Amino acid sequence: MEKLAARGITRLFPIQRAVLEPAMQGKDMIGRARTGTEKTLAFGIPIMDKLLSYNEKNGFVSLSHVEFF
């Protein structure tokens, strides 16, 4: 949450609150919410975290041209 706050994200939408923690734990998710509720962020953060962790360990994933927290 500190990294999100540093980017100006101080409050989460309900879909983000419901999905973010379980997704970061690697649990499978299905979520549904209205347009504009930042579903992409809720699902994208765990994906990017997993890719960055994998890259640090294995050095295989290139994330050039991506700025993410």
C-alpha cells in the first residue's frame, strides 16, 4: 500500500479491496465491477509483482518500456 500511496492512490475501490490481498497470495479470482472502478489495477498489481519477482530470481522476463511502481 505504501507504493500505491506514493503514486497518489490512497483509497481503494470495493473491487480492489476484495481482490488485491487474495490475488497477492496467489489465489484464483473472478471479479465483476462497473466500468471505471480500476479493475485493471486490482488484477494488474499482483501480475506485475509476480513477473518482477520471477525476473529477479531468474532474469528471464524483460519489462522494457514498463513503468510500474
